[in-house]
Amino acid sequence: MKIAVTSRGQDVASQVDPSFGRAAYFVLVDAETGEATAHDNSQNLNAVQGAGIQAGRNVVELGAEAVLTGNVGPNAFRTLSAADVKIFVGAEGTVGEAIEDFKAGKLQAADQATVEGHGF
């Protein structure tokens, strides 16, 4: 399973970014092999609007089957849900710790947006 984690840096030792659409990076982790690759999200950091939609599309194109993040806005939630990408919120600590929390069943599956959007 490929898991995209919102991140402030480019590796599994980086802190989880609590924002989905305006996260600095997505670290894509293969849950079976542990292989991780960083993907820049800078085009959405200062977007006036549409950051969640575009970030969601980018994650879908990466082949992610799940997203781990702090929060997710309504546009990103709809974009990811439409592509059958599972969303887990409440991730914190490092990317590696978030992956371990996910594997241990400690993260909450989102059934709706957790913030209004625009800035988160």
C-alpha cells in the first residue's frame, strides 16, 4: 500500500505538516518495503484558492491509496474520496511515527472534512 503523508520536510524523519492542501511536501511511503520518496507541493503553498483540489489530484497521480495528515478541508476531502483514497487525520510527530500510528490503528479515518478550508 502506498501512503502519502503531509510533511514539512523531505524524509520520514521530518515533522508531519498538519495541513493537507498547503503542506510543504508529501512523503510517499510504500508500507510493505518502507521505501519513501518526497514530492514537492510548493505550487499550492500560496495558492489563493484550489490548493486542496490540486494537492488531492497530485496525491492521486502519485498512486497513493491512503493519506495521513493533521486535517483535511472540504475540497481535498471530495477530491480524494472521489478517487477512493482513504483519509486518516490526527497524524502528528514525524512522518515515520505517523506511519507507525497508522499501522497500529491509532489514526482516525475521516468521513468528512475536518476544517473549513483556506489555510488548512
